[in-house]
Amino acid sequence: MQERHDAPLAPLTTFRLGGPARRLITATTDAEVIAAVREADETGTPLLIIGGGSNLVISDKGFDGTALRIATTGFELRGTTLELAAGENWSDAVARAVEAGLAGIECLAGIPGSAGATPIQNVGAYGQDVAQTITEVVAYDRRAGETVTLTGAECAFSYRHSRFKQDPSRYVVLRVRFELEDADGLSAPIRYPETARALGVEAGDRVPADQARETVLKLRAGKGMVLDAEDHDTWSAGSFFCNPILTEEEHAAFLARVTERLGADVTPPAYPAGEGFMKTSAAWLIDKAGFTKGYGAGPARISTKHTLALTNRGEATTEDLLALAREVRAGVHEAFGVTLVNEPVTVGVAL
């Protein structure tokens, strides 16, 4: 277990933003993770958990406590069951599962971050999310002071949400278990229209899993959503805002605002999101509110490839980023009456 003091946190995040931690511990085993968490809890020390750093917005002042970087490793396949240590690189794990001929997470290729973060956010993209395949999550329960195993149902997954996100100070994810599918090298049914179009198939069709993975990687790269140190469009947290889920009443009011602003012939994206709810596109809202690709004059700007990504152009501060996020959120609300909610976790700051 490595320990450093007054340690920079910006290099541990994909935004490359944030001040130092008073203390930074890097844990490489589950036992080290648990020991560090217990020590923090017993001494009343504020604790920040860091995995791949792809979903964090950290204050410029840093973190006055212990930052625990989870760097555990472990990739184990037993038939179609996959177990990942929390510190495993997620995108690499997807590639290895596809190489093994298994389906179920191939459309989650290229998503930055660690395996342990996937159940927290119920990570998803291109028609798949981890709730579809997670069977168990092994976590340290800080309230009970013991290691517990939660079933997929007990994780209470919903859109970009989970039991872990609902109660962020209680659980520290140690391992995640998935049940994948042996479909003779084929993918799970392709559900996302953009992916189906890129593959030249109909929704519901299957394709070779490696072909699905490569297609998703190309789609993500075209939007600046695959990490590249030389490309400032990838100095981001991916999608900064969640796609809004509206009640029927809210959706009707939203449609009225769209007609008023853009005309009766404009129909915004709409997807069923459970009985009485509709989901629309945050990227569409941002663009139609006037915040187009590349928007911004300072060191924090909207990506030149995708309106849903806010980026650090190299010299930004966290406050620069938050100022842009607030401007976008306010502009969308003024235009359409919809309040966007940030996806990344904020540390020491608030949107």
C-alpha cells in the first residue's frame, strides 16, 4: 500500500482538474482497501474513493482528507460468469470478455474508468447497461463494518443510478460479478438505433461480438469519448449531463416550449422510460438552446465533437468548468423549462 501526502489529484482524473489531497493511499488488494476505509472511519477522517477518475469533478482546493485510489486487479472467467476486481480497467475487461466469445457488455466498450464504478452509476451506452448483466456486487459495508454480497436486485438499479449512488458513504465496491452469454461469438441483440445503422442491421439482430465492439469504439471516438491524451475533446467526463426523464405533465409542457421556440414541425427525441415517464436527449436540448459543438471562449468549452461533453482545453480550472456547466444548465432551463442534472460526482463543489 503506497501513501503520499499533499498529493495531486488532477492526474488521477480524466478532466485533469482538481487540487491535492492531504493524503493519498493507493491500495492494490481488497484487504488494503478495507484497512484504509476502516482507519478513516475510526479516526473520523473524510474519505474520497477514486477508481479510474472518469466521473469526478474535484474542487480546485483539493480534498482535505484521505483519498483512496483503488488499484486492485483480478479478471476471472468461470464459464459465462465474469468476476472483476474493482480496480480493473473497464474497457480492457470488455475487450477480454469479447475475446473469450462472450456477449452482454460488448456495447460498453471504450467507456473509461474502473470496473468498481460501473454498478455505482449503472454505466450504460448504446443499448446496454451493466444492470442487465450484473448478478452480484461484493462491497465493504462501512455502516456494518463487514464485507457483504448484494444481488443485482438488491443493487436497486435504475437509469444512471443505484443503491450505491443513493447512499454514497455506505458501500465501497470490491468486486463485481456478471453473467454473460455464450452466443457462439455473436453479440447480444443490437438495441440502439445508431449502432444498428452503423452495423447495417436491424434492431434486434446479432452480429459478431468483436464487430459490435469495434463499431461502438468508432462511434465513441467520433464523439471524443475514447481517451486520448493528445485530444482535448477527451479531457472530459464523457456525458456531463444525464438525459432528462420527464413525467407526462412535464413532457407536455416541454413539447409546448419546443413548439413555441422552434416551430410545430420540430419533434424532440423521446423514449419511453417506464409507465408515465418519457426520456429526452440532453445533447439535443443543449444544442437547440444554442450551445453548439465547441461553444465557449475560455479554457473550458463544449467538445468540438459532441455537445454533451464539457472539456478542459488544457489550462482550465474546476471553476472554469463549473461556470460553463452552470451557463449551459441555465440556458437549457430558460429555453425549454428542463433542468439538467450532472452525471459526474462533485467533490468539494456543487453545480
